[in-house]
Amino acid sequence: MSSFIYLFTAFVFDVYLGTLFGGSFVGLNFSANSNIMLITLILITYKQDLIKSMLLGLVVGLVFDAFNIDTVFMFAIIYMVTTWAVSAWSTRINDTFIEIFLVTLSAIFLKEFFVYLAYVFLKGYRLSFGSWGASHLFFTLLLALLPTVVAVLFKINLLDKNTRQQQRNMKWDKTIKR
């Protein structure tokens, strides 16, 4: 239940920041997506069950599809695949700040890259990869730095609390068994 509260809060922040920064794909100037909901999704599903993670990615993607009438199931598939990729990566990394931070930024890059590919190949947009990278991807990743740092620090704090709680429970179990 708390996952949905985090995702709803992230959605509200995404909508608010979307009004401040242009979220257009076409690269007609500079644009950026805040991706706070994606950051939240990645950190919620970090090292969780693959099927549940992908289903949550599907649901979050469907929310974005509901608000973008011309992207039927596009975001649902992109978020689900991004969640799958992060689940695969997260089994191979430790729970350090830098590793979780880089995986989260990589997820943002992957999602934005999939959106770029979808618009270019499926929607027929004409935009070079370099132009898109300079006018959209760079600013999207730059905008994501602060929220990612804050969210990863929050996640690490939760992981530390869970680890300490598990250690206390193990000590308590050993005490009871004596």
C-alpha cells in the first residue's frame, strides 16, 4: 500500500514539474522530463520479485498511456521492459549509493531511449539521435540528478533500517532458543 502512496506522490510531482519544464519529444528547443515516477518505480521494485515488478511497471506505464492519447500501450511496454532490465541489473549489484544511483540514471536513459525509438520508428518522427540527445536527453538526465540523489538516499536509509531490524530479530531468536 505504501508503494502506491509513493507512486501517487511521485505522479503529483511529475505533473507539477511537467508544467514547469516542457516535456515535448520533438526537440524543438530544449525539453526535459522529470521522471520522478520512474525513479520511484525503480526504487520500489529494486531487488523485488520480477513478475510483481514488471506488473507494477505495466500499471505505471498504463497511467502514462491514459494521459497521452496517442501512445496506446507504448508507455506500458516501455515501463515494463525498463523495470525488467533494472530487475536483471539489480541482482548483480550491491546496495551502495553509487550503484543504486547509476542503475536509476541508467533506467531513465533506457526509458528515454525506448521512447525515442518508439517515436522515430513507430510514429515516423524525424529527429537525429544527436539532436535528441543534446536537446532532450541531456536536460532530462540533468533534471533527474537531484531527485535521484534524494530518492536513493531515502532508499538506502530504508535498506539500512531493514537490515538492522533483521539483525535484531536474529539476535532475539538466538536469545529465545537458549
